[in-house]
Amino acid sequence: MDWSCQSERNEFLSGIVADAVKLLGMAGPYVNDQRVKDAASLLEQLLLQDVDVVEGPDGDGAVIKQGTEHGRVPSVTDPEQRHGRKSASKRFTGAKASVVTDTKSGIILAADVIAGDAKDSTGALGLVEQAEKNAQTPVADTLGDCAYGSGETRQAFADAGRELNVRVPEPVRQDGHFTKKDFTIDLTAGTVTCPNGATTRQARTEADGGRVFSFGVACSDCPLRSKCTSAADGRTIHVHAQEALLQEALAKQKEPAWRRRMRERLAVENSLARLAYYGIGQARYLGHEKTRFQLTISATVANLRRVWNYAMAQERLGASATVA
């Protein structure tokens, strides 16, 4: 076939898809065999995530889907792998390591493996509870980076009666426009007031419980419109379902004591660096269960090394005191 010809590529793909569909049909009588059932389910998912069926004069054909399906399985060998991002420009395929570290000793108290495309905060509360159980002592409060600061995570910790200290990102001006912090949000009255003094109660409720307030016609002759919005329907402000918790956190993070406390979060970065030294940047096994085993073993070795270094430091300190 001519690989530079799209029609020939699509024809070849259509043949592969047709064979896969026939194979799925043959698997039907063996649905009670768990191995066949799992393999058929994986094959079906691979077809749905990467292929679109199109109608043509000679019957249905297949073309590669545009874009990346959410939760896409990139590996048949390890179906639990997922596409993820370390930053806006740096991608990876695999899983994520999530750890809890004691800020005083640097000891890793709990560790888990989550999907590569999952939010960093996935299972955070459960991991803290596991750390408390492993340490056999209460966790006073939890520090985390911005990835753990969503309203949902804050609500989960608040409902569990736990303190969560995570910085709320400051809104960034887009094209020089006013940001959300330039507006006054009154949660009790259910109103939002803009920098020009216009107040609105008009809002729609979203599925997650948040509300989107709209200023509508109030923006039409506003002298500050050029600094606020270019939308034809006027400016809108999104108020989170957990807006009260977010506002409380914003006020708290301005306190000098809070900023000093957050510096202690460096302990977990040191833990991740030690784990990277022991090779967790590359999974040595297939599947989350075995990868979790690798992470746990690495964390154990890192903790033993940490205790050893502490013991040696105390021994040297004792020797210095004796000489003095």
C-alpha cells in the first residue's frame, strides 16, 4: 500500500477494525471465561478510543479519531498506564507516585500509585489517614502544593475535621482585564459587585454546585468595559461551590506565620528526590499493584537511609560534646 495516501491508509485500517469486530463476535460464547472477557473488553475499548466508523458508498469504513480520548489506554501490555503531564510542555505515559512525609523527620509515612491522568489530589485524604495509621499518632495538619487546593479537596478535608494548608493561586490578568479578586463576592446576600459598583444577583447554577454570575446589560455602557471584558453578553464571574473555603484560605495565606509554616513543605520535595534516586522515575513492573510494591520498597529504603544518617549525625554530635 501507499502509506502517503490517506484513502489507502483508511482502507487498511478498516480491514483491521473489521477483523477486530469479527474477533469480538467470536468471543461471545466464551463470555464466562474471565480471561477472554477481559481481553474482549480491552479490545473494545481500544477500538472506541482511537477509531471512528464512517459511512461510505461501499459500506462502513474506519478513520483515526482526532484528538486524544480521556482515559485513553496507550499500552495493551499494561492497560493501567495513562497519558499524563508534569507541566504544560512535559508529558509522560505511566502512573503517578503520591507520598505523605513527616515535615520534622523527613520520614515517608504513606505512599500510593495513582493513574497518570488523575488529579494529583486523588485519594489525598485517604493517604493522610493511612499515614496517621502507620505513624500511630494524629496528623495535626496537612501541607500541600496548589494541585491539592481544589474546592472539592478542601471540602473533603473540612468534612473530615482535618486542617489543610494549601496556597490558593492568585488569578492572573488576561489581556489586562480585571480578575475575580477585583470583584466583591457576598456569599450571604448572593451578590457580586464589579469594580464600577454594579451589583448582580443574576446567576445560573452548575452541576457541581457552583454559580456563574452575569452582569449582562450592566456592561453595555460601562466606562471600565475595555478593562473588564470583550464578551458581547458582558462579564461573568464563577463562584465555586466551596467559595467560602477558598476565601478563607486566601485570607489565611497572607499571614506571615502561614507563609513560614508552608516552607516546611520542602520536606516532601526532599522525599521525592530521594525516591527518584532509588529509581521510581521508571516503573519496573506492569500494573499499579506491582508498581505500588516498587514504590513501597523504595520508600522503605529511603526511610532506612534517613534513620541511618540521623543516627550517624547524633553519634558525631555526641563525640563532639565529649571532646569539648
